Amino acid sequence: MLEKSTWILDPWSFVAKANDGPAHIAPIRDAAGTPLGFVRLNGDARSSWFSWLGRIRLDVFETDDASHLMTLRRAWGVLGSWDIEDAEQRHLGT
């Protein structure tokens, strides 16, 4: 999955019986349409005028065995930065 230069995120859908409870899931595919994996949204998916202040976590999984690839966490506040962690929760960058 990481060797692909383009990831296309498909529309979000609500999954009522995900492994970790209800979640919002978005499939990931490459430019040719080949499925690569999916993203799971952890956090409050309801939008409101102050939702941009909250922390959101996106977990990225590969398709073959749903192995956890990385996590993106939006930092709190107005800067809009994201922290990237690998599957072992080691910080890779911002």
C-alpha cells in the first residue's frame, strides 16, 4: 500500500458492527481502482460549528488482512496539524 503514489479515499459509510463497535469507514483505492485498504474514523463524526477544535483519529488499514498500517491524529486547536504514527504508535512526523 505504501508503495503506491496515489491514494483515493472513497465516501464515508457507517458500519454498525465493526470489530471495535460502530464506526465510520472509507475505502482506499489506487488510481487504477484497485482496493488498497480502508480508513476508520475514531471520534465524534457529528459536525458542529466547533468540531474543528476537537481531536480526531484516523486509523489506516491494509486490505489483505486488515493489518493496522498507521494512525493520523489531528492536534487540538486552530493550527490544523496532524501527527502521524506507525502501527507501533511511534511518532513519524507532523
